[in-house]
Amino acid sequence: MKKLTLIFVLLIGYTAFGQSLSLFDVDASNFPTIRAKFFAFDKDGNQITNLTPSDFELKENGVKRNVTYVSCPTPKPPRAISSVLVVDVSGSMGCPVTNNILLAKEAGKAWVLGLPNSNPWECAITAFDDMKYLIKDFTTNRTDLLNAIEKLTPKGGTNYDAAFIDQFAGGIRIAEKGKYKRVLVFLSDGLPNFEPQTTRIIDEARQAGIIVYAVTLRMPCPQCLKDISTQTGGQWFENVTTVEEARAIYLQILQLAQNSGEPCKIEWES
């Protein structure tokens, strides 16, 4: 099967600001029937589940395809989480051509705004380059979190050890203080300056009951981050290039972290 460029559009409320849609786990094993999973969110970060095939337009290499099946599970009540957003602020994040810091900020804001009003939660923000920085300790104040994200400024190199396990402000050091289910979301656009202590990071995250999700911007996810994510019960996402993708992935991770949403399923004829 040739590599396909897919355009996947949700027609319901398409003009609503902030709506996001992410398609993943594309399965062509029963070609020409293609299966995949997806999350759809409204402008408030709520998962959209009352969907039918007629709600979608899907194109392969510009050719419209017939969507034959859509199924969405009933969302569960969200579980309380203590989340730490770990953001790369190395110099490359500030490159004016790629402007990766904008993707990081918009993804972080989507996370904060997507946290439920009906359930307890707490969130912290840390950052790293050659060093680590506690930007905002655990709080339930959305405004403080949004302001903290907006102030992130790129500089320096890329040290994954500092990001995860350095004392006082490493992401694991903050997350292990969480009151609820502990979740760490790591974002970077660069390979580390030196090989991180992957085994130690995994061991310390497991001991503290921390699930790690990793997101890389404009590059493949390195093996160390794949191992850290999968071996702590999380997932990894790679080659994120747009604000829309970044927002959608963070909202997808939020649903997974809260155990409140399973992905919808879709099938079409290729």
C-alpha cells in the first residue's frame, strides 16, 4: 500500500473556534477497508462522541473516500489527576522559522483549559534547557498556570536528566508530591546533549507512580523517550508540526490520563 496523505475533517460545528481532531493507529491489514482511531474535541476540550459517518469528510491524496463506520464509547467520569507539564526552553525552541515555543505554549494552554470543572485536579509547570526551572508549583488556579506558560522563554541547551530527575525542579521531583493520579507530560524539540539516565528515570517514575507521556516537535521521538513513556504506562507522540496538532495531542493525552475517554473508531474504503 502506498503512503497516503489523509485529510480528515469533522463537519459538525466545523467553524467553532478551537475544535480539534486527531487520527491515529491507522490499520490497513484488511485493505481496501482501512480502520483507525480518533479523538474529537469541542472548543472547551470536551470529547465529542455523538458522531456518525455522515459527520465526516475524508480524503486520500485529494480523493474523497466513503466513511462506512464510526463508533464512540460512552465517556467515563474523569479521574482526579496531578499533572506536571515539562517544557523544553532550549535555544532551538525560539527559532523564528519554526517557532516551536508557540506550539509548546498553545499545547500547554489547551491542557490547562481542558482540565475539568467538575473534578479535583492540580497542575504544575516546569521547564528545562541545560538546567531545570520550577515555573509554577502545583496549583488549581488556571489564570496563574496560563500566565506561567506565557512567560516561558527559550535559551540554552537540552538536558533530559535535568528535565526529569534533578533535585528541586526536575519533573519527577515535582510530580511525586502530587495528591492524585500522577501524570508527567514532557515536550521537546531536540535530542539531549548527552545520553540521559533512562533506566534511573524509569525506575524513579515507577516508584512514585508517575505515568509519563512524551511529545516531540518536528523530529522523531528518540528511543530513550519511547522507553520512558511506554515503561511507565504512558505513550509517545512525534513529528508534531502545527499548533492544531499540538493542541489535539495534549487534549488526547488529557483524556487518556483521566481515564475518561477511550478513542472513537472509524472505517473507510480506500
